[in-house]
Amino acid sequence: MDDLLSEFLTETSESLDVVDVELVHFESCPDDKATLNNIFRLVHTIKGTCGFIGLPRLESLAHAGETLLGKFRDGALDVTPEAVTLILASIDRIKSILAHLADTQAEPTGDDRDLIAQLEAAAEGGLQSRLPPPPVAKVEAPIAAAAPEQGDDNGRWDADQGRYLRPGEVSLADLEAAFRSADGPEVREAKPAAVAIAEPDEDRKAGPGASTIRVNVDVLESMMTMVSELVLTRNQLMQMLRATADSEFKTPLQRLSGITGELQDCVMKTRMQPIGSAWKKLPRIVRDAGQDLAKKIDLVMEGEATELDRQVLELIKDPLTHMIRNSCDHGVEGPAARAAAGKSENGTIKLHAYHEGGHIIIEVSDDGAGLNTDRIRAKALEKNVIDAAEAMSMTDAQIHRLIFAPGFSTAAKVTNISGRGVGMDVVKTNVELIGGTIDLKSRQGAGTTFIIKIPLTLAIISALIVGVGEHRFAMPQLSVLELVRAGKRCEHKIEQINSTRVLRLRDRLLPLVALSDVLNLIDDRGDPDHACIVVMQVGDTRFGLIVDEVFDTEEIVVKPLAKRLGAMCQYSGATILGDGAVIMILDPNGVSKSLAGAERAISRASDEAAAAAAAAKGEGDRMSLLLFAAGSAEPRACPLSLVTRLEELDASTFEMTSRGHVVQYRGRLMPLAAAGGSIRQEGKQPVLVFSQGDSVIGLAVDTILDIVEDRLDIQLNDTAPGILGTAVLKGRSTEVMDVGYYLGQADPSWAAAAAQLETRRVRKRVLLVDAHPFFRNMLAPMVAAAGYDVTVASDLQEARGRLAQDAAFDVVLADADATSPDALAEVSSARIVPLSSRRDTEAVPKSDRHALLDAIERAIRTGEAA
Amino acid sequence: MTTQEFVTFRICDQMFGVSVSEIHDVFRPAAMTPVPLSGAEIAGVLNLRGRIVTAIDARSRLGLPPSTKSKTCQRLAIGVERYGESFGLIIDEIGEVVRLQESELEQNPVNLDATWSGVSRGVYRLEDRLLVIMDIDRMLAGAGAEDAAAAA
């Protein structure tokens, strides 16, 4: 292409981008002379250049636009949205002509009389007086009939050019006069009318400085590649230097090393661009969207100067544009709805970019209505993104994240702006492609905030080098949270549930996956006493990756994978280490997928563990209760600590035996009982799993509702079998389950008879001593439900203390399995009832509710008789 | 009469030829890094003067038994540049450069194994042996691509 033309194209499209932004700004504050001057100057430059290199169509269009702008500048016309739209339309036309120029190097045929006529009419005040655009013939007439006297104000005859002047055009004679009358230093003023060079404009802060030059991106790219090679060579040399004890090369090599580092930084800087350059188009988009949707939207941009790699910038542009459109369309409400909600009519979309530890965070927030959780849930169900059971069990935040699911769009109607069903999932994919993450926060009525976290650059990353057997791999440092050494002599050790490996890490269970398993390497499972665990965070998932060795961290240059290898999700690239070896870079996203199946259950298990730990620590009588629905709409509760696990089992795996439903669970048969409702025939059946010693029992419920921590105060005793009584939990009356009853149904060895509850006259005080939290949690509510006042002690020591403090206990229930409750007899006159978890002793079996209540009753009676 | 120059090389007992213009260089693959989970014919990746080269094991690609030379560094690789990427085709032995007439190239025999006919452009009858002209593109594309091409 002609150098002149290509230069013109680049320059003009840059100018037009600026004009777009400035115009939108100008529309909102028409008094800003500086902005208007800048726009005028830019349009003028475009016009001038077009004339200079012989592009008549562009020139006349730009001229008409300039004339209108001139009237604004002179204050002859007021700025109206219609007029600005008109100018924007002509800018768009110019852009399309430019695109054609770039393709074919010639102006497209056809003309722009329609637009020019409108522009000229507007310049004559036509828009304000709502006059129809003047007939096209009027513009052409002077050319056809070359009669000087026909000229009026907008068509003066110019003898030098032999044609009528276009509106606003100055005759050559006038121009000459202007030149002549101008003083030397002020020639500049007349210059814009003459030719094409943009004036360096010192007082405009955004104006391009003279100290910049345009460099072809390819040159930068190849510089980057070469510097990368240089860095690698430097690393190799340094490694060799370390191997030799004393070398004359030492000093020069160290200088080389330093310079290479600086050079690398410099070249990296050339790739950096302020994020504002990706935002240039956004004000226009927001303005147009606002007009189309009849909404008033302000765009606030913060942190435009935040720099990031050009490559990343290019990749983030489209997702950002899409998100802004989305916010306009779905986020911000119309003026009426906003007024109704008590907000200002103008909605605000805020873009905020900032650095955070090697990342760029971009927040896109609106102050709109927020996400409609119910609608998203309904839509997700309708589109089969989730099933009904999942819909119930998901938290609001989880539901909100469904908008990132493929093929998901909640817009009730497809608008021009968005809602075509390719939406946030594409945004998410694009963001993840560059190693970023996206999340959202939404509050009903208060707005939505999207948080995008992207790496500064894709070319050089800091990576942890890990080893498995003979292999070494690089792991992006960004996703590594911490390193944990596990083994015999260490604080941490790897434990197993079934064959799943987990690690106790600060009160949480961390799911583990071995890198050798992920990559299908032949592995003898390493040395369990010397494993390193790389704790990683990918999105919401946190997991540990077991490796044999962790070497060090290195700044690595990411090289793309050959296409043959690119299909594997486990790798994101390859790199050359300082010693010259090629190693693969692991993709944390891909690795985490190996975890996918196991992940949900494990994370939930760890939640439970955390909840149980919290419950154990919980002070006083507060306890964690699991709320669920079974059989009726009313919530039911049972102490969470009794529950070993919560499971969702596939109902098709349930089998019927003479003793009822059973299911194969972790290698053994688990009897199932229904807690009220019926056991499902198909789909997912939520099951509470109870275990005692070696036996497990499942209790099928309809849905698991919640976990609350509260004081269990059973206020109404119930005579219905299986219900201990009713308590108020979370403001709702909740039936507290007699777990023993249901378990007895499923497995008679758990034997809990549905005994009739006796009415109590006076509340008797019972001290329950049991080292086992399971039994404390099971027996305490049961005894309390029977009308006793229960105090709990976890061992004899504590029990003695309680008895010493307060002798008014009527009965002491004490575990006889591990301790000798007789020791308590010395400190208290209360009757002691020994309990046992076995049935073959004289002690009262803990699992037999009837016998237990009987024994308490008898003890009280004998105590009263004595 | 148009003639073409071919570099000949040996894989197992078979001589192959590749047009000289297609070959970038010939090197000894050293310090190869295997890529777990990749296809069997991918011998690994290696560093060749700062470029990362994907090494393809020609024997594995052609369904031949692995070489008795257990260490790859005892073997040779033909360097090929394709689509901006560098590949190394690991062969057993490099031969010589021969000039052959294009018109003498014969079609693949119809009974040739599908894998082989997929990567062979034709056969030259040399005096003492047969020279299979290798289609490097197909050779590099991998077994999967072949099926896809057949399906399309």
C-alpha cells in the first residue's frame, strides 16, 4: 500500500477514536470549549489530509461535519443530542469509507449527499427549527447553473475555484487576506485552514507528545522474542559460572546479566499500554446503548493509566465491551424504574482498573437492579443447566455464577444490545484463556460488580518448578497459595478416605491429587514420608497437588505449545530453563479438572468438618443443627454432630431387600430409612449418613435446607413417633427428629423403641457424662425432650466439678464403657445410671431410648423413696 | 525432464526420502523432555538453539517397533519447520542426497498399509532398494488427523 495512504489510515482512525470519546464528553458538557476545539481540530485535520491526498468523498463529508462543529464552536448553534448523533453518524460513515480504503486503496463509489444534506441543514439551524433537510438539488444547483448572482450566504461564488463555496467554506481570496493580515508568530492560526498537519497542542494533557514514534508491532514482537532468548542464554551462562569456582568471566558476565535484565524490563515496557486505550470506544457504546434503550447512563472510568501487556489488552477488549453492553442492557434500569426504586434517574456504570500483586483487576460495576436470583434459577432449570435438586441446594452466589454457564441468557427479550445467548460464558472463556478469572458480586436492588483478574503479561511468568520422578514441570506461581511438606516427621500428613487423599490444613480438609495421577505417570506413589504439597487455588476450588520435589521459582518465558500438544488441557505452554532443558508448564485449570468429580463431595465434607469443629468449640449449650425437609413442608432438625456425612446418592442404585432399602456405600451395604417422606425411585436422593463403629445407616430426606447454630430448646413434646419435640429455630417452629427411632427402623440393632413419653411433674436434673461427643449430642436432646433438665460433662473430671459446684442433680448418666462411674458416687448423692453402647452388659444401652428413660425414671423414683 | 533432490534416511529397514527443500536441518536430539499424556508418537520436546522442538518418533508413527538404541541421543532427527513451529522427526540413520526424475515416481502399491500409504507420496525403484517418498505434512499431522482427513 502507498505509504502516504497507510500513514493516513492509521492516523485518521486514531483521531476518529478520540473524536468518538470527546464527542460523548462534549455532549454532556457543551460548555467545554477545550473539548470542542479538540474535536474541531481533529475533524479539520482529517478533512485537510483527505483533500491533500485526493479523497474527495471523505473530504466533503468531513467538511460538512466540520461546518456544523464550527457553528457549535462559534456559539451560533446550541448543542443538541440530535446534532451530536448526526456527527457521530458521519464519523461512522467516515470509518466505513476508511475501511473500504484500507481494503481496496480506493474510495468506495457512491456519495454521502444524504448525510451531508442533513449536516448542512443542521448547520443552518435546520434541526432546531425541525425543518426538513433542504432538497439535494439546492446543493447541486449552483454547480449546474454557474450564475454568480444566485449565490447566497451558504453558497457564495468563489472566483478562484470556479465554483460555489460549500457552507462554511472560506474563499481563497479571504484566506489570502487572513494570511496577510496575520502577524508572523500567529500564522499558526490560519494554518489549519491550509493544510493537514496536526498542531502539537501543548496544553492538552491527553494530546500525543512529540517524544513518541510509531513502531510496527511486529518489530516489538521480534524484539521480545530475541530478548527472551538472550535471557535464556544469560541464565545458561550464569549456571555455568556457578559451576566453576573462580573465573575471569565472572565480572563481565555479571554485568551482562544486569544489562540483560534491564533490557528485558525495557522491552517489556514497550509492550505495555494503558488500559484506557481499550476503553476508548466504551463511552460511545454506553451513549448509543443509552439512547437505544432510553436509559440515562453515566460511564465513570478510573485507573485508565493502569498499564498492561498489549497482547492481554487486545484479548480483554472484546469481553469488556460485551460486559459494558450487558451492564447497560440488563444492569441499569430505565429512568422510571430507578425513580421508583428511589435512585437518581442516571444510572452509573463504573470501570475501575488497578494493580494487585502482579495482576490487573478490572471491576465493572453498575448501580442497577442487581441480579434476579429467582429468574436466573428458573432460567437455569428451564435450560437444563442445573436440575431441581441442585437449584435448591445452591447458594445465591452460586446461582449468580450460573450466568457464566454456556447458552445462558436471561434477557426476557433479545435487544439490539445484548441477549443473544452468547454472553457471559464467552466472556468467561476469553478471560480464562489469558489465565484470568472472573467473578461477580450482586446485591438485589443495589447493583452488580464483575471482577476480572488478569495477568499483567503473558510472555514472562514467575513459575514454581516441581518434580515428579524424573520429570520436571513449571507451575504458574499465581495459582500457588502455599507449599506444605507432608510426612512422618512433619506436622502434616496425608490421610485417606477410601482411596481419596486429603490433608488436614488449619481445620479444613484439603482434597489432594497427585500430579503423577493427573499426568498418568508410572508412579510408586512416591515416598509418603517425603511428599510436597502445592496448595493451589483455581477459581473457587482449592486443592493440593502432590509432587515429589519442589525445586525453586524461576522467571520463565512462556512459549506456545505445538498444535499437536496444544489440545491437552493439562499444559499451557513450554519453557526453556536456565540449564537448557525444556519443561512443560502446567495449566492449573486443566489440572483442577482431574479433581472435578471428587471435588464437590470433598469440599462439602470439609465444610462439614469445619462446621463440626466449630460446633465442638461452640460455647455453652449452643449446637449445630441440620435443618432438612422430610415428608412435610415444615423444617425438621437433628444435631449436625450426629451426622457423619451428607450425601446425594443416585436413587437408581438403591436395592430392595427384605429389611427395606439398602444401597452400596463405600464398599458396604447401608440400610436406608425414610425420615418422613418416601425414598425416591430415581434422580438424586439426599441422604444423611450416620455411623457408629462399623455400621452405617442412611436417612433419606427430601431436601437439606440449612445448618443453624442455636440453643436447642425443645418447647413442645410430641407424641408422634420419631419426633422428640418442637423447637423454634431460625424463627420457625421446627420438629426435632428422634434420630434413634428412624435408625431403629432401618437397622434393629440401633434399637430405639418408640416409647410413649411420660408426662413429667417437676423438671428433674440429669447430668450426662460421656466422653463421646456423638452420644452426648444424641442423648442430651433425647433426655431433654423427655422433660429433664440436662447438663453435659465430657469426662469424670468435669462431672466431679459440676457435682461439687451444684449438688442438686437427681440422676447422673455416666458412660460405663471407658470409665468407672462409681467414682462419682463419692461426690454426689445422686443416683448413677451406668450407660453403655453395648447391649451385653448390665449397663443401660445408650441406643435403647425406652430402657434409658425407664432407668432414669426408676433412679428418680428410688432417689425420692430414699 | 524435471528432477528433484531428495534426502534419504533409514527408519528400521526402510529407506525414505524427503525433498531437500522441506528439511531445515538434521540434528542429534539431546536432553529430550517427554510429555506425559501426549500421543505415543510424540517422543518429547527439546531445546534446539533456543527453539522448542516437538520431536516425533517416526518408528512409533509408522507402527514400527521401538529402536534398540534406547537413548534418543544416539539417534538423529530431521528438523522441519511447519506453520511457524519446529518439529524433529526422529529417524535411525541419515543417508545421502539423491537426484531423481519426477516422472519416475510410482504410485503407492495398493496393498500398502493404510498408515504407510497415508504418509507416502509414492515410491522410487532404485537399483538395489525401494525409496518411499515421505509426505512430511501428513507425517507430522499425526494418526488422528489422517482419519479426520479420510472422513472429510
